[in-house]
Amino acid sequence: MEHKSVLLHETVDSLNVRPDGIYVDGTLGRGGHARLVLEQLTTGHLYAFDKDEQALAESEENLKELLDHITMIHGDYSTMKEALHARGVDVVNGVMMDLGVSSPQFDDPERGFSYRYDARLDMRMDQSQELDAWKIVNTYSEEDLRRILWQYGEERNAGRIARAIAATRQQHPIDTTFQLVDVIRSALPAKVLNQKGHPAKQSFQALRIEVNHELDSLKEGLQEACSLLDVQGRCAVITFQSLEDRIVKDTFRSLSSAPFVEPKLPIKASQMEQASFRLVNRKPITAGEEETEENHRAHSAKLRVIERTRKTGL
């Protein structure tokens, strides 16, 4: 299953990789971005995280000639600070994250991520965890389902879909992706079903985010990543949907803004506390026409980069 890394050169170039630097890949996947970093290291090292053990195994094979410069860690990037500290690393020169689900995860019918394949409802990135999509669909209250669909999927018909799920599972469990798609279709009015795009897309996104705690992990992971950065170190993050991008945008904006000072206070400009970070790109970097034609995932990709300018703060 081929996976094309989105905004590959833009992301790695933004890190200004030093041959002797210490870097973190929070979402190793199949190792596309990692390879480009590793090829620039001499005495440096890359610590790579992924919740998916299958991805780690495939990356170990894909990067076999570069393994001397990489440590692969099975875990969520939101725990990177603790994991690196345990390995004697307290400061890094750069962190990159490629968020969302990889193409191999979507394209593997057995993983239950996609509404395009019939499979048991799963959607776990970390298949060792207990919570999966089946448990959410079949055991969460109707109100919790409505909240998840609205909050994480921005699904306007969240209430209708939650009611339909609750009614259907009283008759029988909703076991597979296609069964869930049928329930979603049954809940939606004709005008919605006739619109462009798959009617289950937003609901599946919402369930996947809930299964994998993606937004909570992102909020924690961004703080962990930026707190680890050395001066001139950078954090580069690729997002694929508005909820993720909003979190990255707001976090980076907050970190790069100086603390508020009451204008009436008698403080000179030179005495005011400065921000410890700066935005490298005010607007997100997006894929060019050639990349979007070759890789449909690139259409929604946005890259944001922040740099640490001072050691104080965070």
C-alpha cells in the first residue's frame, strides 16, 4: 500500500536540519518525512513516535539502512517529553508532526477506518487499546453520540444520526462499517444525501477522533514539543482538517504573542516581557498544483511552523 508523504520537502526544509541535531518525528507512519531528515544527519539522531505497531514495523524495514540514527518508540507523541527524558534527552532542535490517518490505515479494510470497505468497526491507531469504534457506537449514550458527531465531525445532522444509531442498536448491534453507513443514510434527509461527498464522512471522522483521542493528544503534544525546543529549534505541523488546524493555529499564536501589559502602566518597551517563540509562516503553507494532482490527500493539507527565540517561557 503506497503512502505519499504530503508536503515532504516543505516540512523537512522548514526544520533547518543540522547534521548533529536531535529531532523528533511525532507521527512516523511509513517513514517518508523521517527518511529525509535521517539522510541529512551525521552525528545527530531522530526519535520517532507512532501508536501503530504495524507502521513501526514497516518503517523499520523501509529505513533499515538508516537505523543507526533513529530510535522508534511505540507511543503517542503527547508523551514525548517523558519518553525522551527517560532516554536522556531534555532538549531537541526540531519536531515534526503529520496528523491524521495515513493512507495505509485507510486502505486496509481490516482496520475499519473507511466507509469504502466493509469491516468490523474498529478505527484504533493503537490496536492494543481497548476502546474502539464498535464500543462507541454500541454503548455510548445517544447524547454522547450526538455530542461527538457535532463536536468532532461538525455534523449538522448529529441529532438525527445519534437517534438512528440508538434505535437500530436496540434491535441488533451495529457491527460493521457498512451497517453504520446504512444507519447514517437512513437518518439523513434526501437533500443531504443528494449533496456532493459521502454522507458518512463527517461521522466517521468524529468516531475516529474519539477512538484515538486525537484532539486532546494534539493539544498536549504541541505543548510538549514546543517546551522541548532549543533556541532556534522549530516545530512543524501538518493538519488535514479544520479542527486540527484551529488548535495548531491558536496554540502557535498564543506562544508567539507577548504577555498582555496594561497600557497605562509606566513600563518602558525595553522592560516588557517578549514572546519566546515566533511564527515562521504567518499563513499556512499548502501543496502546489503538481502535488495535489498526484496525491488527493494534499488538497486539505496545511503546514504551520513555529520557532523558539528565547529559552524563557513555557
